[in-house]
Amino acid sequence: MPLEKNKAGVIILGASSFPDSPNFQEDTAFFEAKKRVEDYFLDQHGLALNKEDQILDLFDSEKDPNGQDVAITAFIRKIKSLEIKDLFVYYVGHGGFTAHEEAFYLAIRATRDSNPAVSSITFKSLSTTIANCASAMRTFIIIDCCFSGAAGFSFQSGDISVAAGKQLQDDFPSKGVALLCSSSKDIPSLIIKDRNITMFTEGLHLALSKGDPSISNKYLSLKQIHQLTFSYIKQMNPGKDVRPEVMSPYQPVGDIAEMPHFINFAYSDPKADILLKKREIDEEMVKNNVQVVGKLLIDFVRNFDMAEVYYEESILIGVDCFDLEEEKETLDKEIYREKRKKLYVHIMEIIRNILRQNPSLN
Amino acid sequence: MENNPIQYEAQKLKRNLETDIVSSYSGLMNFMELNNADANMQKEALLLGSRLFDYLEEEGSFNLPIEKKQNILAEAFEMIDTLVQTPVSDESILANKTLNQLRDHFLKISSDDVVFSAENLNKKYKNFSLQDISLELRTGEITSVVGENGNGKSTLLKIVAGQILPTGGKYSYPMFDEKGNDWIKIKRHLGYVPQSITPWRNINSLKKQLQFYAAIKGIRGKKNDEAVDYILTRLGIWKYADSKYSALSGGYQLRFELAKQLIWSPKLLVLDEPLANLDIKAQHLLLNDLRNLSNSIKNPMAVLISSQNLYDIENISDKVIYMSNGKDIYNGPTESISDFSGCHCYLVDVECSVLELQKAFDSFSDKIFEIKDDYPNKIIFTKNDIKANVFLSALINAEIKINHFRDISNSTRIFFENAQSFKKNMA
């Protein structure tokens, strides 16, 4: 089901500075990334969420992990009462893995890099909270992580999605969960200093807010958003692009990453596309569906003839099209074809003149 | 030869035309348009295509005699070569720019306003109740209501059409009356065709009666003539304009009733089982007309229609509501039914036993939820990742003869089956 206006909840996590973690580089790009994602959810032309009721902003919060968990729990309970069915969790900042358990954590403002396991949000605790509180919701977790060279970084793979996905397998909500994340641990390639934004969120924001004109659907799935994010990343950062990852490990009712959820802002309504409508008439003329051509011409003129010059003429042609088809069996083949050709030429002329109109006339 | 994009595309197009001239012909039309062919050249391409289809009609099949095919190909290739060699003129660049501006203009004015909105509609009768139906009807959208008889379809339609009042719930017509109680205002924008149509009087011709009806709705003078001529032609019923109502067949009586409702361009059209007495051709004609008329960008309308003809009606619907015992079991976009049920579903008529079918699906047996016998068909419920191509390949590889196949994953047909598969998923 597509995401409905006002019917989603968003939890924003992360930080732009880490005062107790000298190894975690502060960066305003994290704030800019958070801001763009927040803007997407608030956009009145899109999901138009209510900032107070539907967005929990814990970015740069002074709260410790327990305090943030309490806030997340209370927020999910609140949005459940609003009959919200889709939950987004967006994180931007530094991520890492604890030294001994290789537990994946997300650094927050209160994180101490000497012991991130107790001072950060661990992925395990986040997914447990979501599983306990948001069991009836579809959950999309979006992680834009910059790995620092912090002490304690011991995970070998370097691919965040593998680690996060593995931990997602243990415990998550019953309505399905999908994960989209940046995949590299390489800081320089993830923050675009010139534009003060993280590479992944820049691409993601473009994908969400611009959409894909080549996809003729009103809505895009998370997997399509993932592909589109990567293509924007490549376009914006030629030669330095890093491929994001998408995964949806637990899918009791179909893969939510494949369901069309997100508004495709590049979608143009085919019924209002004058060229598409012209092509429809052309195709029917080629197939010699004369009566259909008559009806389509009447519709075309009603919709697109701004000066209303061809209203009557189109009705007369519509009648001629019907008459001709009714007479087809009784007419000589060549005479029938000649009459039809004349009608076609007349129709093409009308369409051509309508296509030449100046839109400022209206 | 293939050293620039247009030449490359031209060669590709020629190869496609040689392989399958019928299916590839629209490619030639697109090639002409995209490469700024002048009006005359586009006209010649279209007329050549029309000739091609004349030949096909003469032959009565899709196999053209070699000589005729070669003649068409030679002319098509000549057009392609001429276009490739013709430099794009400044005039055509300018025309293209103007056309794009015009296109953008219409794309921007397209709208989908909410005509009717309801939350938790209820209607209580002694032996039946309609329960908590919420819906939103938008201009340009068709919403179909399906389900077995006696499950509340007509009750719901009558409430939306203002024929009966609900017992509970909130509703409004935001485009014309926010409170939903100014019926004079509302009915100025609302057309309703009930299940049984009240016969028209026989005193005047049908055209005169339509003119009278349009006049009642405030369409007078020249506009009255124009509106009547338009609707008679648009619905293909003008040749009965001078007839009397009693001379019409049931199908044409319905079309005239529809004309009567459409003549004053309502914003919301409610049709209760309009397909019931129509033959298949008339059904398709009516549904296509409804689709095109609701799509109008100058006078877009919302359509709410009930029917038992699932596949045909779902084919033109943007949203579908499946009713059972007064409840909406499914209420959402047509293309999201499989997301909701959590499974894909295929209806097949195959010449083999259930055991042989199971064997054909060996490689993904863990993804088959259920095989139901529905004589002469079988209905197979699978996990969502078993797409139609995978399913069909398995049947073809097992050399099973397929007489009929239909992907009903996004059809409410699945709700008519008492299948355990999706019940489990939806629980």
C-alpha cells in the first residue's frame, strides 16, 4: 500500500558532534543530512507529516541511550494511537562495532568512544524496542553511517548492511522490516565537503524528492529508491561513488522493500499527457479502429483544444467515423479506404493544429 | 553506418521491422516523432501502417505474404533513411520547444480532487448491517465495489449517491458541500444510475428528452444542442437519437440513461451493476468509455461502480473495495491486492493431475501455499516472490499443456476463494 499523507511516523537519530569521543569527527554535514530528510517528510506536497506529532527528533539530543529508548517507546505508543502504519527510523552520524561482541552501534551525542557499548544506541536494543512496540507497523530503517577509525572498531567486513542485516534477523517487528543504508566505512568518500552533506543522504533525498521519470508508476518501492539513490550518487560524485545497500530480512506478508510506497515525484499523469493521447489516436488509426478513433478524437479536442475551435468539427468527424464503419460492408473496398484516408488526414490536421497552440492563450 | 545515435536507432528499428513488422510498427511512428519528422512524413508513416493493417485484414492472419511485406518494408526503410539524412531544421526545434511547453501546461493542470470522503459509514437494517466503511473518491479515479450478492454493495452506493442516509459515520462532498447535507447543491454534481432503471416516457424522441433533461440542469440554447450532440456521438448512440425509448434494447436503454447522467458533466457518477444486462462487446465499450470520460482533464469525474464482472471491472479501476457481510475486506489500490494478501495467485486450466503439478513446482515447493481445485481450473497460491514468468516456466519445463492461464494476484477473485493461504497471511 502506498504511504498515505499524514500516516507515517519518523524517528530521527544521530548527532553532528560527539563531545566525549575525540575519535568521532564532528561534522555539520550530518545536520544538513538530517535536515533534508526531515524536510522530505514535512513537505506539504508529499507526506505532509505533522512535526510535533509524527516526528521524534532525537538528533543532537543530550539524552543518554536509555533516555532515547524511553522517548522512542513513548513516541511509537503515541503514533499507534493515531493509527499510523508506517514507521521510519533514520540515523545519521558515526557507527561502529564494539570490540568484543562485534555488536553494531550507532553513536549519539552522549557516546564515549572509550565504551560505546553502554553509551550508544546498539542496533540490538533499537530493534528490540521496535519489535516490542511497533509490531503492527511496517518499519523502514535508513542508516547513513560514517565509520570512524575509532578504537573498538573490530568488524572485519566493512559492509554495514551485512552486519546490520545479520542483527536484524534476530528480532524485528511482525509487519516486516526493510533496511536501506550507506555501505562504506570510508569517511572521505561519504561526506561531500563542498556541498556539506553526506553522499548517501544527498542521493537518497534526490531520489525521494525528485523520483524517476522512466518509471511509469505513481509510487516507487524501497528497492527502486535504492537504485535511484545509487544513480544520483553516481551522477553527483562521478568516480567516487559508493553503492548503498538495501535488504529486507523478515517478510511475513511479502517483501516490503518491493511494495510501491514512495511518491514518484517525476511521474506525470498519462491522462493529461497530450503527446501520449496523440499517440493513442495514431495507433488506433494504424490499426484502422475507425470508431475508436472518432471517440478518442472527441476526447482529445474536449481536453486539449484551448480555443474550443474544433468542438463541433470533432463531433461531426465522430459521426462520420461511426457511419463509415457501419457502411464498410456495403462499400467498395477502394472507396471505403479512400474515404477513411480522407478522414485520417482531416483528423491529423486537427491534431497538428491543436499541438501548435500557445499555452499562454489559456 | 552506425556511428551516431540516430543511425544506430535507425538500424535497430530496421532489424525489428524485418523480424516482426506488425509489433514493431509503433516503433517506426515513435522514431518519426522523436526525430522531428515533418508533418508530411509522419502522415505518410501513419497511412503506410494503416495499409499494413488492411493487408492483415485481407489475409485474416498475422502472416503477411512475402511480397506485400517486402513492399511495406521498402517504403518504411526509405522513410527512415530520408529522416536520418535530413538535418533538423531550426523551425522544427522551435516547434518542439512549443510542444513541450504545451505538454507541461496540461500536465500541471491535471488534478485529482476529493469528491467524496467518508469515515466509518454504517447502515443498520433488521437482518443486515453495513459496517465501518471508509473511502475517498477522487476525480479521474474509478473505484469498483465487488463481492457476492447481498453483501452491502448497493447499500454503500446508495449512501454515496444520497439515496439513503447512513445510520452512523462521517461523510462529506468536499468539492461542493463540506457538511454533506445540502442535497440541492450536492445533486447538482452527482449522477446516479441505479440497478433497475426507470423507463423513459415514449412521447418524444430520445434526443428531445435528453435536451429537456439538459435544460432542467441549466444547459440552454446553443450549449444545449452542443451538449446533446456531444454525448450522443461520444457514447456512439446518435443513430438512435430520433427513436423512442421502447424501441431500444436493454443495452442501449442503459447507454441513454448514462447519457442523461453525463450530459451535465457530473463530478461524481455512481453506477450500480451497469454491466448486468450487457453482452461482452457492449460491456467493454461501456467500461472503456467510462475510463476515458473519467480521465478527462477539463471535466474530470470520480466513478463508483459495482459489478460482478471482476476482471473487466478491475482492469479499468484505480481502487477496488471487496465487500463481504457488510464489511470491506479489501479497500485499496487495485495493484496492491497481492501486497495485502501476502501471496501471488494463478488460475490455470491444465491437462494434468494435482500430483503432476506439484512435481512441476518441485524447485520451489516450499513457496507453494496451496493448490485448490476449481473445476475445470486450478488455483495456485504462492509466495510473493514467485512471479508469473517463474510459474509459467515451471509448467512449460514440465511439458504440461496449458489451456488457460490468468494471473489473479491483484484480483479480488482470490477473496472469493476460501483459501487458507492468504487468511493466514492476513491474520
